[in-house]
Amino acid sequence: MPVLLYVLAVAVFAQGTSEFVLAGLVPGIVTDLGITLAQAGYLTSGFAVGMVVGAPLTAALGRRLPPRWTLSACLLVFVAAHLVGALTDQYAVLLGTRFLAAVANAGFLAVALSTVTTIVPAGRQGRALAAILSGTTLALVAGVPAGALLGELWGWRSALWAIAGVSALALVAVVVLTPARPSPAEPHARVDLRAEIGTLRSPDLLRHLTLGVVVNGATFCAFTYLAPLVTDGAGLDSALVPVVLALFGLGAFAGLSVAGRLADAHGHLVVGVATPALVVAWTLWAALADSAPAAWVLAPVLGALSFATGGTLIARSMAAAQGAPTMGGAFSTVALNLGALVGPVLGGAALGPLGLAGPLVVSAALAAVAVVLGCVAGRRRTAVPAS
């Protein structure tokens, strides 16, 4: 695999850490800025909205530029947003930096996913995409706990400084290693933007994107509320929350790694097996929400199943979007983050009537919806036209 893939994974690691680390920094931010808990929550919402907006916007604006320029510009904005955020005492400014960082994050990820198609042979693109996305899973394993520790030792701003530092190092490597222009075999700039957007009419692409939204919604519906689930629900000490998060991340890394090796040749099988397994596992955890052993066992299992399914769906979306060489990554990024935006909202709404098991029930229901959608799409593919 090209060294560039691992450089991109490092950048995605820093960006994934930024996206998830606020969960451990909220108390310090609330105290330091004198804001409410709800206002602190808006920092996460602002990031999610920025991710949804940023992917298609940046991909469209940068489609005629060399990947080196676009990726570098996104990383530069990402670093600057974290530096300003670490220095400000104003909540509105911090909120603005979160939105801006997310726009840059989404743009970087969209272009990075599309760049894979120019530097890796078609038969190995699933594995290459998994290598890049492993940065997100490593963020869950190491980045988030490390950021929370920095926040505990030196305040929440230190975590932002650290993220900016890692991203700056990745920026230097991206400038050096990224191709200065698209491969002659992939003349991206000559593909009309309307034609790329028109690929969204493809039934295969729409199916994979829709499944991506639903499956990722299930993942982040429960993950967002994992801390209270394992403390108030399963009765674990709050000091063990980072350990459970790390177990989920280790499972996610393992699942994504295995799926990456299978996605190109056996992607349909991975989705067909892992999605029903998600229904069973989320349902089981909902039924055992007050069980500490269940939390220890099911956290890594669901991390593996969730990211194996989600990573495979991204790979299949990219393959179905071959007619959109610059926007294909944006389509997948939007789907990924729509799920991350909608899932927690649905899970939060379920907390009232169902208690702490509510998000787990919703995750099981969303996974079941994905199974139904997959079955319906499978029947349509195999149906013989009447005429």
C-alpha cells in the first residue's frame, strides 16, 4: 500500500479525535466558559452539521484542483480552527471554530476517499479505504482517551493544541507525498459536475448510501450515550468508561480491518451477514442494559460489526460512484455523517419513554430497517421484468 494512505490515516485519526473527544471535555468547557450543558452539546451538533455541509461543498469547489492543494488547504483550515478554538474565551467563537473544523474535516475525507481511486488498483480499493478509515477507529481507541487525559491534566484547551500539532505534522507529509495533479487515467477535471451529481440516480449507489445512513445512525445512536449506559445502566465506575470506549474502538478497528480485506470481492456477503448480526447484538444489549458483563462483551462485538458493515458500505458506495470521481467521496461522507447526526437525536428522544435502554432499542430498530431495505433491494435486483 502507498505510504500516502497511512499519512491520510494519521490525518483522519486527528480529525476523528477532534470529532469525538468533546464528550470527555464538556465539564471543563462548561466551567471555563460559563455556559450551560446544553450549549456545550451544541458544539457537537455544530460539528455534525459542518461535516454534512463540508463534504459536497469542498469536493465541488476543489474538483478542478490537484489533490495536494485541496487536501493541504483542508488541513490548514483544520489546524487554524483548533488554534483559534484553543485561544478563545468566547463561546460563539468556539462554536464557529467547531463548524469550520468540521467543514475542513469533511472536505479532507471526501477528497481523500476519491484520491484512493487514483493511487490504488481497483481490486485493492476496499482495503485501501479501510486503511484510511482505520484512523477513525484508532481515534476511538487512543485519541479520545488521550484527549480526555490531557483535559484532566492541563485543561480542555491542551487537547485542541495536541490535535492541531498532529494535524500540522500530517499537513507537511501530505504536501510532500500527495500527487501534484490527478492521474492521466482519471481526468477528474473533465467530468462535468452535473454528470457527477447525476450518478445519484444510480439504484446501486442510492441503496448503499441509504444503508450507510441507517447503519451509521444505529452505531452512533448508542455510542453517543455509551457513558451513561455503562455507569448508570450497568453500574460500572465512571473511571472505567474510557476502557469500555477503547474496547469498542478495538472492536471497530478489528472489524474494519477484516472487512477491508473482504470488501472488494465479498462485500455483499459481509453486509448480508453483519447487518442481521447487528440486530441481534443491539437487541441483546438492550435486554441486558443493566448487566456489567454484557457491556464488557458486547461493546467490542458491536464495534466490530458496526464498522465492518459501515466500512464495507462506503467501499461499495465508492465503487458504485465511478461516474463521480471527485464527488463520490463526498456522497459517502455525507451519508456517514447524516447517520451520525440523526442517530443520536433518535436515541435522545427514546431516553424519556424507554430509559437508558432507549438508544439501544433504537439502534436495534435501525439495524432491522437496514436488513429490510437490503432484502427489498435484493428482490428488485433478482426480479425478472415482465416484458
